[in-house]
Amino acid sequence: MKRWLSLVALACWLPVAQAVPLEQLTVRICGTPAYPPVSWVDRSGRVTGLNAQVIKALLEPLGVTVDDQQNSNWRRCLKEVELGNVDVISGFKTEPRQQFLNYLSTPIINEDIYLYYPIDKPIHFQSWQDLAGLRVGILMGDSFGDEADEALRHYPNLEFVSKQDQNILKLVDARLDAVPMGKLSGQLDIRRLGVEGKLGYTATDVSDYWYVAISKHSPLMEHFAELDQRLGGLLADPTYTARLLQQQQQLYLESLGLAQQQDEP
């Protein structure tokens, strides 16, 4: 009894851990380099794009310092979040990722996933089962939603790469039959690599949302409710994301020296 009372007294005496104020925090973000203008890594090694700008708009006015330097691919980015070395990412919401991430409730943007293929070997998509037996290129760490991911796991001919450029060039050389990519990013990358007219594409049944997600190890979790409410307010204006997306697409094209070409008739 005396021991129990002493433990109670000790518990009462110990200080209660307080959340670190937001203005004292420095957090790391990372993202997929393969989805411009939604997410990419620029030549200086900074993660940028629509999603990174939304994350900064969410955190920086609250006094949070955002470290956006990234020297890893998407799969390594996800692993760093899981280990607690990165605080915030944006991506599709999947069951495996929810083991180490908590997603804010308001999505940033909807992304359509297309299948790209050699122009002379078209694919008519009806379901992900149609890809059985085909050579399919997948970016390491990429996800297309739980249902599509589960279907792809059963295919023996998946080829994983660390950079999307590898997939696109393999398609051009007919060393792959299909690559699932974002509609916007795929078309921008095809243009960047100068292979327009060599690849075709078709829509899939995947049209999912990018969310802001916080590592369960991050000190930002102490402020989750506040950040969730603030993001909802930030994205309440339906024109906000559209304006930012157009701005980021223009920035991406300018970084490649393609903006003037875009404006030509």
C-alpha cells in the first residue's frame, strides 16, 4: 500500500510533457520527384511543386521552419518518414502508409493515373488485370491505391526503377509495354525528354487525391487538430489550388527552358 502511494506521489510530482510551440519547430519535408507540377525536386535539391507550396503555406505562417532539401528518391523518402527522420509528405492515402502516417482530412488535389505505352502497341484499359503478362514499369515507392496495388502485386513482369525517366525511355525503346503515371506529370516528362509522338496513353480507373500526411513520430502530431482545421480553411477557396497549380506548371517549364515553346501557336 505504501509503495502504491509513493508511486502515485511520484507521478504527481513528475512534470507533464508540454507540446513544443510551433514557432520553435524545424521540420523536414520530402516528396516524390516524379509528379510535376504537383511534386518534383528541383536542380538545387529542393522538393517543390503544388504540394510543397501548400505545406509551406500551412506551416510557415505559424512560425515553423521548413527544411525542404531532399537527396533521395520517393521510396527512400517514405522510409525516412517511417523512421521519423522526415515530418511531412504528401501522397495518396493507402493502408500501408497509414501505419506510420496520419493524414490531414482535406485533400489538396485530385490526380488521374494514366497508362502510357509505345505508340505502335496501344493498350485498351478495362481493369488492372488486363496488364497480366505485360512488362510494366513501376517507380519505386509509387502507389495507385490499395486495389490497384494489390492487383499489380500478382504480376510477375513488374520492373522497378528509381527514376521515372528510366521508365519513359524503356517505353520508347519497347523494352516495356506499359507504365502507370500521373496524367499531368507524364505529359510534362514526355515533353521534357523530347519523345512526343512516340508514346500513347489511356485513362485508368484510378483518380485519387493527394493528402498532406504527418509522421506519427513528428512533434507536429501535438498540433494535429489545429493544422487540420487550418488546412481546411486554406483550401476552402476552390480557385486557390488551380492558381497555384498553374503557377507551378509554369515554373517547371521555365526551369527546363520550355516556357517560350509552350506559348507558341
